[in-house]
Amino acid sequence: MEGGIHIEAKGLGVLIRKPLLATESPFTAADNLVYSEDRNRKSLFNYWKSKTN
């Protein structure tokens, strides 16, 4: 593992990591990480759902 500070989000068998930038607050970085993953998953689900119909 490389050095530095990372933000991790764990849940439902998934682990998401990203480096914490010096200008970011840990709380907002964690919120943004979870929010962007949620958007990505919803987008993939909607794409899959449109292909099955």
C-alpha cells in the first residue's frame, strides 16, 4: 500500500478508497465519495433496466 491518507467507504461487501487531498475536509470527502458511488450505481442500474425491456 502506498503512503498517504485515504478515505474508505465500506458496505455490502464493497470497499471504495480514494486519497484525501490536503484541501479537503474528511467529512465532505467521505460524503462526496459515497454520493458519487451511489450516482454511478443508479446510472448502471437504470442502463441495465432499459436494456432488459
